[in-house]
Amino acid sequence: MPKRTRFTIWRPFVVAAVAALTAAFLSPVAAQAAGTAPRESQPVYSYAHAIREAVWVDTGLDSDGDGKTDRVAADIVRPAEPAAQGRKVPVIMDASPYYSCCGRGNESQLKTYDAAGNVVQMPLFYDNFFVPRGYAVVGVDLAGTNRSDGCVDVGGRSDIQSAKAVVDWLNGRAKAYSSRTGTTAVKAGWTNGRTGMIGKSWDGTIANGVAATGVKGLRTIVPISSISSWYDYYFAQGAPLYDSGPDWLAGAVESDAAYARCGAVQQKLVDGAPRTGDWTGLWTERDYVKDASKVRASVFLVHGMQDLNVRTKNFGQWWDALAKNGVERKIWLSQTGHVDPFDYRRGAWVDTLHRWFDHELLGYDNGIDREPMADVERHPDQWVTSAVWPPRGTEATTLRPAGGTQAGVGTLGLSRKSGTETFTDDPRQSETDWAAQIATPTSDKAGFLTAPLTHDLRLSGSSKVTVTAAPTTSTAHLTAVLVDLGPDTIRDYADAAEGITTLGDRTCWGESTAGDSACFLKTAARTKAVDYTVFSRGWADLGTYADPGKGVPLTPGKKYTITLDLAATDHVVPKGHRLALIVAGTDKDLIDPPSSTPTLTVDLSRTSAKVPLVGGAAAFARATAARWTAPEAGALTGVRVPRTVQRVPAS
């Protein structure tokens, strides 16, 4: 955005500009009293002459055991003019482990510094855009990363306190210093303490965790593709999602100095996260959902519905817990994988985020709180809204599988049926293989389909699939997926960029300096024509049938009943398509296989899917009233096999 220029033409423009400036220099309350209540903050301050400084905030912890409390670095960019006038500004804060190791955003930006140690480039557009509009932007290095003391503990007390301490300092409750080891105290007299936290992935996860402490002064959080319970990042009911644990992740982001002195913390991560998938005290400490009742901040949640890095159970359970506790909230759901909205809906995102922060941190009555709660990407770059989410009239509806005329190709309806289906776990096969051959009997899965729909069916929220099965070995993993069978063009979430492609030209969002450009490479939707779409998934170790927190060996031949939590989503299966449920074993590359390759016999009379249907059972009955016909055999086309080789909840 170009710098503000003066105009001397047209009296209406001058009057409007004076009104905007007057509003900018008044607090929202004073502005309203003066009859000039603002609805949008304006870029009236100089970014080029913004104050850039660094402080080190005392966390009160000694995570690295060196006998001194840890200090975390907070780099600050804030407008100079309000401070000169004695006016205080709110804060937008991004606390991250990525500022020196991995980079932030689609272009992997790092912090850069001048000779005095003050930040020159603050990654992403937040400072370029919001500092001229009267906000301070603070980038916090999590403990153990970049210029901070302490150790990375992957979502635990040290991580969360790293950021919470800064919120406390901004509100006059914690101490900060002008250097990492010095004694000169620094106070945040330039801020009113109103803080909003934002960030993608690990950054947004920290925002969730800090909000769950109930810290005063944190007014809103914007978690993007973020974790709500670290157990659910690494495991799905005992089934490993990755071949490593949080110790690997700590090592990936820690500074060299922290890595050298934090061996004890890393060992605690190893000991507390056994590869058995059992729930331990380590996971309890990193479960923010249990503390949703403490959240004071509003929440603007953003997630890709095909995110197979931070899988969508994380947003679903967090959203439900926030709703239960009456937290003010808003949600965006895209068709992408692990992608920032700046890279799939840029203009609308900047505008919406601007109005959200204006409302939550400046107190402007701009109406965003009265707009629809949810924006959902229905097709690439095509969005719909819902007044509330899930929509009113959504009911958990129990669907039941039944056998068909061919083994492994059955029906899905409302009535309970008897019978069995049998499949053998094949770790070489994935959900894309199963869906591509859903109309063909194969030994590695059991599929159940509706008749072609006569009306659209919308599923909105989280599903559960209950399976009763007898294994032939003492270990078994299960997968359940929901599939939309029918042609469509979707974002190619299985591509390396997870649904976007980066272009060569740039667009600018805010003001630039020589060291910090506000211009970013444009992106476009990367799409693929498919014959089916897997839109919700769930996994479990059958050994956790009695206790989701502890697995036990199975008795071959014995029946076990387990309920799998499927990922939250919002998907419409259109008229003419079929809704399908697939039950199978190891989902290649998305969970690790068990120690054996069992054959499982599924008791259909005790197996069901409880899905969130808009309109409930009546809508399902209406949409599936046509006579069931067998689908045509033959391979279907989908995305390539999704892979989760990225074990860092990436920036």
C-alpha cells in the first residue's frame, strides 16, 4: 500500500480525511462521545519511522536448570506518533519457534536485525499493515529458540509461559529487561495491554494454550491450522500418526545453545511420550481442550479441512469446547491442507482480519460480530456462509452398514442389519486405494454406499464410527473414512503445496521499508478433477477399546467394540453422488502399522456411523429414497496418496 499523500482538492475529501484522522487520534469511547465513532482504523502513522526495539521478558521459570530464570526475546514494532502524544496502543502478537530455524509463511521469512539488535524484518504482513493503523506488533521467540533462554518443551509449561509472560508484561504484571543478561528494567508504558495473538500451526497452538490459562489482557486469538491437544497431533486413539515424538520436534527448532543444555528436558519428552500411544501426564499438560472454560478471549479459528499435518480433530474438539463455554467465536474452513488463508483468500482475509482486530482490540462497532459465524470453501475459491456453525438443524444421525451382493461392497442406510464383512490389513494400501476400488471386492477393506442421492446432503461437524470386530492377531489398527463418490474438481490437497500454487508476481499489503517488504508472491488454487473425495477420517488402535488412553494386547478371535473419532469437516455430497463409509486397517502414510497384519471380521449389526447431518435422519431418508443400485466396477481417480513426511507443524 503506498504511503499516505496530501490532497488539496475537493472539500468532501478533506472533511472525510480530517474525520478519519480525528477518529484515529481518539480512543473508541472518546470518538463515539465526539460523534465520530470510527468503523475502520486507517494507515495514518509512519511505518518507516516506527519504533523498533527488543526486550527480554522474565518468564519466572528456569527450564534449562542454569540457576537463573529464563528470559524470552520479544521484538517490537510500534508507531512512534501515539507514544509521542502519550497515547497507548493495542498489541498483535505472534509467539513462534520458527523465527530463526524454519521461517514463517509461504516464503519462509526469518527475522533480521540491525547492528543494534533491533528487528529489521518482522516476518509476514502483520507489522507492515497494522503498525500504520495504530497497532504494535510483537514477535516473541519461544523459550529455547532464536534469542531466548530456556528450553523448548513442545506445547508444555515452558512454551506457554514464554508467551503468557509477555502478555503479563504488556499488562504490567511481569518484568522485562533491555538485554538478555542486563539489569535495566523496561516497562510497556506505550500499550493499553489489549493483546491479540495470531499464528499458524505451532504459533497458533501457543495462542490456544495461552488463552486456556485465562490470562487477563488477552482479548482475542486467531489460531490458524493449530493444535488443541498435542496427543492428537501424535496419536489417534493409540495409533501413531508419526514415526517420531516431541523430542525430535524440540531438536528441530531449538537454538544450538539450547540444544546443548536442554538434554534433560528432551529426555522428559522421550519418557513422557511412549510410542505405545498411552496417555501420560505429559499429554495432560499439553491438552488445552480441558481448560476451555478458562478462556476469556474471543476466538477466530481457521483450518484447512484437508489438513493432514495438524489434523482436523484438533479444531473440531476445540470449537465444540469453546461453544460449550460460551466463547465468542468465528471460523473459516477451506478445502486446503496446511495453508495460511493469506495464501488462498488473500484480499478477503486481510479485510476480515483487519475488521476483527479493530472490533476486538480497538472496540470499533464495525458489525463483524453480527456477520455470519462461518465461511466455508465449498469449491475452489467459492465460499458460502453459515449464520452459526454447525448450522441450525444439524443432528447426529446414525447410519448403519449392511452387506451387499459382493463381498466388501455393501449398503449404507438407517436400518440395522445383520451379517459380517472381513478384510485383512495391508499397510501398503491407503484411503485413496480403497476409495478408488470401492465398487470392486478387495481383501483389504469393506465399503458401504448409499444409493445415488436425489437431494444434496450436508455433513457439518465431527463424526464417530463405532466398529465391532474380531482380529486374528494380538494387535490391530483401524481406519474409518467418509467418501463423496462422484465427479468434482477440488483443491489438490495431496500436492506438496497442499492446494495452492505460488505465482511469480506480487501484491502489497501495507507499507514497506528497505529491509521489510510488504509485497508477497501471489498464489492461485491448485486443483484436480476427481471421481471421489475422502472428506473425513479417523484412526484407532483396537487395543484401546476399553480405555482410549491405554492400549492392551488383543485376544485373537474375540470381538471388540471401539468408537473412532472422525475429523471435523463441512462437506456437501451433491445430488447424484453417493455417500460411502469405508472401514479398513492401516491407512498408508497417515498412521503407522501395527506389529502384525491381522484379518478382522466386522459385525455389521454392531457397527455404525454417527454423522452430523443438516436436517438429520429425515434429510438422509429423503436423499436416499431412490432404489439402491450397484455402482459400476472399475478404478476411480482421486488425488495421489497423501503423505505426512513433514513432521513439524509447519509455518
